[in-house]
Amino acid sequence: MKQNTLVHHFQVLIDEECCKGCGLCVTACPKQILELIPTRLNRKGYHPAHVTDIKQCIGCTSCAIMCPDIAIVIEGQVE
Ligand code: SF4
Ligand code: SF4
């Protein structure tokens, strides 16, 4: 008998120009896959957040909820 397997694909969309580099999303992520990019500055002069390993994202949306600037949107798909 064939087993049904759900495959989750998530995208974490971060608006770098809205990010103020506060790091709250980095702290909130249970998978520890967010970090501030030390080598990049946005137009406001902040180090923006980015995802280091999207394959580990569980789509929990903690980062998006935590972001005070609403700079993060999670998109998901189940196959
Ligand atoms: S949705 Fe959850 S697991 Fe994915 S990056 Fe945000 S906090 Fe981390
Ligand atoms: S919580 Fe929002 S503003 Fe703060 S570092 Fe993350 S994306 Fe940037």
C-alpha cells in the first residue's frame, strides 16, 4: 500500500529595505535558520536578516509575528 507523504515547501520573504536589523526574528526562530547579514547594509544602514537554510523552515511564522516592521512574509505549499 502506498503511503501518503506530505511535503512542505516554505518561502520566507524578507523585505530587506524594511528591516532594521533588530534581530528579533533571529531569536524567535526555533530552527535557528535566520541571521543578520554582516557584510550587507540596506539603504537605512542596517544589516538585514536572511534565511541560512530554507529547507529547515517549518513555516511556524514566529519570525513574521515577531517582526515589528512587518518585513517578513511566509509562503507555504503542501504537496
Ligand atoms: S517560519 Fe519559523 S522556522 Fe521558518 S524561518 Fe520563520 S521562525 Fe524560522
Ligand atoms: S525582526 Fe524584522 S526588522 Fe528585526 S531583524 Fe528581523 S526582519 Fe529585520
